[in-house]
Amino acid sequence: MGEYQLDTVLSAVADPTRRAILDRLRVSDARVTELAREFPISLNSTSKHIKVLERAQLVERHVRGRDHVLSLRAEALGEAVAWMTQYREFWEQRLAALEAFVLADADSDVDGDTDAVAGTTSGAER
Amino acid sequence: MGEYQLDTVLSAVADPTRRAILDRLRVSDARVTELAREFPISLNSTSKHIKVLERAQLVERHVRGRDHVLSLRAEALGEAVAWMTQYREFWEQRLAALEAFVLADADSDVDGDTDAVAGTTSGAER
DNA sequence: TTGATATTCACCCATGGGGGTGAATATATG
DNA sequence: CATATATTCACCCCCATGGGTGAATATCAA
């Protein structure tokens, strides 16, 4: 819960490949080889990235025989968001501008959920 | 606005010293030497960290004579928060648990602002 | 048992990053 | 002008990291 965990989570998420893996796992669970096939890196690199994400507690591994099934466990992002929330007043306006981007990017999220960002902004007015 | 900016911001913020600098600048603007005095690193290291934060557009530099005054410009965090918002459903519950932590940590924030996280959480309920 | 598949382990390589020191540059000030 | 202060520049060092390859390990399937 401390600085260290924040370091781990933020540096894990600072890598574009790892963000892509998380984005992919948002769609469905996947095995290591499946992930490796979907990204332009080797199986070994994929394995390493997964280990980093595991250390950051952003994914969870379920071993079933020889298959390792990865699933998203993004609770750890909460700490990062909590830290950034301290700077809320700075990015409030910017979030509004980025709202369109998020909505366009989150195709699997087009129902009543879509007002999440607006909810954040309105909840933070002073 | 793209992946690159996200990389820059997240990796900038992944370093504890740089987060400490941002936290410090939340209190007030400061010169490079002032910041260096307040952290257990050399003036040169401080200068480098500031350059990283500048590149990520998290701080702004105003040169007045030989003094370089740094001020917080954390709008760039909006993009990071926007990305993490896609994982909102995962950290919602966790944010509630971390709320106490944020409140305890943000001493300069003890007025009506304190319901910010709660606002986010309630705004995102489904 | 034998062979195929899934994943990791043990390395190697190159790059970048955080930390440091000492010199250069720019601006104040006596 | 001469000197002190503020900041950066040019390096150096070390280690972590992303990427790769080839071998080991474990499990499945024939």
C-alpha cells in the first residue's frame, strides 16, 4: 500500500507493451502463448512482461496443467488513481477534453457506464 | 495525446523522487536549488528530474534572471487518469478502501475538498 | 514411452536511467 | 571588474530493463 507498491504499479504501467497486454486482458483471459502471438515480441519477452504485471498485482495467473491462464486484476490501479486524485484540480478540465477519447476507445463500454468520467468531474467540483 | 505522451507521463511519475517533487510543488512554486536542498540528492540530479517532469509537461519553468522557478502543471495527469478510468470497475472498491489513506496524506486538503474520492466512487456506481 | 506443446530459466546484448563530480555558463552583486 | 550564486553541460559509473536465443522443465497426447 506504500510508496513501493506505487512504484511497482506505475513503472509496470509505464510500458506500452504491458498496457497493451492489460487492454487485451480486459477483453478476456488468455494464456501466455496466446498473448505472445498477438504482440510483436517473443514468447520469452511476453513471459517477462507478465511477470512484471504479476509483481504489480495487475494480473493473476491460474495454472491449469501446462497452461497458465492470465486474468486482469487491476485493483492495484486504485492506488495510482488515488495518488493522482490529489492533483485532481489540475486535470479536471483536461479530463473533460479527453472524455471523447476515452469513450471512443472503450468500445466494450458503451452502455450506462459511459458517464464515469463525467461523474468523476462533477463529483470533484468545489 | 497519444501513447508516447502516456509513456512520458507515467514513467516520469513512476519515480518516487519525482513524485515527491510534484508533491512539494503542490504546496508552492520553488527554484531548482530550493528543491535540491529539500531532497537527499544532488543539485544536478534534481535538475535532471525537473527536466524529465518538464518533458512530461508536469511542471513549468519560468526563468527570472538566474533563478528558474518551477510550478506545477499537472494537467498531463489527466491522460493517465483517463487511461486508468477504463479499468474503473476493477479499482472502484479498492478506491474506497484507500480513501482514508488519501485523506490522511493530503493535509493541505482538509476542507470541503475531502469528498473527492468518494465523489469519484459514487459517480461510477453502476 | 515418445513426441509435441507450454512455459520458464539462464544467459547475452544494448540502452537508458538514476546517481555522482567537475567544469562551463549566466546572472547578481560588491 | 571581480566575485559569488544559480543552473546546466559533459562525462563517468552502475544497475535495471527490454529484447533476443537456446536449453530445461512440465504436461498433454498418441
